[in-house]
Amino acid sequence: MLKELEELKTKAVSELDGIDNLGDLEKWRVRYLGRKGSLTTVLRGLGTLSVEERRTVGAVANELKATLESGLQQKQEALKTQNLVDTIEQTRIDVTLPGYPVSIGRLHPTTRTLREVCSVFSSMGFQVVEGPEVEWDYYNFEALNIPQDHPARDMWATFWVDTEGAGRSRLLRTHTSPMQIRLMEKTRPPVRAVVPGKVYRYEATDATHEFMFYQVEGLAVDKGITMGDLKGTLFEFARRLFGAERKARFRCDYFPFVEPGVEMAIDCFVCQGAGCRLCSNTGWIEILGAGMVHPDVLRRVDYDPDVYTGFAFGMGVERIPLLKYGIDDIRLFYSNDLRFLKQF
């Protein structure tokens, strides 16, 4: 049995030296020191020996057990230390290395256009103001010369809001013009302001229509303001936004809250007025509607139209990048497709 113990020691120590991970070390412990391990099996056989042999073999066996347990402990500590070192090496941060590239966001093309438009008018002395998107019928229609039975209401497909018991009709504003009234109610002339914001129309979406889009409204009221001031202001706006060589054209149009009303177009910046697909072969691109503030609108806010005059204009913000970049579908602006948005 002494020979068997010597062979067991040689084999166990040899295997222990070759172990390089804690999983294999645990298997080694079970194989030699476990309840059914090789050394335990030998120790159980001591009862078959004589007293003298039992004393001799028992001493050798206990010494072997202590040797193996000591080797097991040393190996465990060595492997744990090595694992810690490996972990530190794997997670070590070299502060001298450049950082990982970070994806940087960018402004939405509509936001960028809004800022450009407002910046142009701010430089000309207009303040930028905002108004509520949920509006009263009075400000959205009635105060702007569009009474309940006026056919012009058909121009705006309206989202009405349930206001049971309120006594007044409420809606999602269909244009930013209501802020004309709100601003003039609280301000005495001179007034110069632009109003950016979202507006809503209850209509089917297609390549040129969305149920929600942005507008910028402009208003200027003071003594002696004329159509010449309106044209000069909008000429300057078009040149700054679309290029200094731009030409502009005004033609009569109808809006209930201005008189007279006009539409403004610029010469096509793609074909330089020669005619192309973008301008429908006309050489001109319509960009906004405008006009002189209707006297009845001024009277509603206690402005005397014999003393004060003014002009107003409004434009769809998405229309500008549609034209500038040749985009053929307004829905692309709000589809959240990064492949589209990253182009701007």
C-alpha cells in the first residue's frame, strides 16, 4: 500500500503542476481529495491492515493528504492572482490613446431653415415670438376677417378640439396668423415680429401635404407703412436666403386678412429663370403669401387704420428646403429616416 501511495503522490503532483484554470483544479480536488477520491479510497482500506502496518501507512497517507491540500491551496491562490492580473490587463485603459469616435447629431433641415429665416428677419429689426398651438376659433378665424359662415374657412381643413361647456370653439391652429391678433392686443405700434411654429391641417398626406408642418408669420405695423416697405423687406429676405442675384415677382392673390393680397415668387435658382422641372417650366417659384393688413383686422385690436398701416406675410418652412435641395416628398422630413436626414 505504501507503493500505491507513492504512485498516487507522483501522479497527483504531476497533474497539479499542469493545471492552469480553477475549473480543472476543482476536478483535481474531487478526483484525489473528494469523498470518493483516490486518497480517500486508500484511507478506507487501512482497516484491513495490522496495527503496525496501519500506523506506518496511516502516517504516510496523512502526510500525503497534507501535501496535496497544501498544493491545492497554493495552486488556488496562484490561479486567482493570475486571473486578477489577466483581468486588469484586459480592462486596462491607456489614457494616451485617442477616444472612440462619437456620433455627433445635427440639426433637422426644418430646424435649420427656421433658424435661417428668423435670423434674416431678426437682422432687419423683427423680434421672434411664439404662440399657442391650441387656439381659440376667435383668434384663428374671426379676428382675421374669417367669420363663421365665410367660405374662406374651406381653405383650412381644421382639427377641432372638444371644449364641451367652454362656450367657445377651440382648435389646433391652422396657421401662425393668430399671433398677429394676440401680439397687437398687447402691443401698441410700432410692431415688428415674426412667428415661427407648427400648424395643423386635417387632410390626407401625400408628397406635397402633411397634417403637421411649420410656418413663419411676419407682421409689421406703424405709421406710414406701404406696399413698398413690404416689397423691400421680402426682396431683401429672398436675396439673403436664396442668393444675392435673386429676382422677385409679386402677383395679386387673396387672403381674407390682408388687402391687397399678393403672392411672392423668385426666379428659379436651378435654371436661372429659363424653365425646368423644379419651377414647372415657368422660371418662377412661389415662396410665400403676403399683403397689407386689412383695416378691419386693425380695428379689432383698436388700431386706427387711418393712422396705422402694416403688412403681413406667411410662408411654409418645409417648402424652402424642398426647393433648395430638390426634395420631392415632404413626408421625408418627418419619417425619421437617418439616411435622408444625414444628407443635410
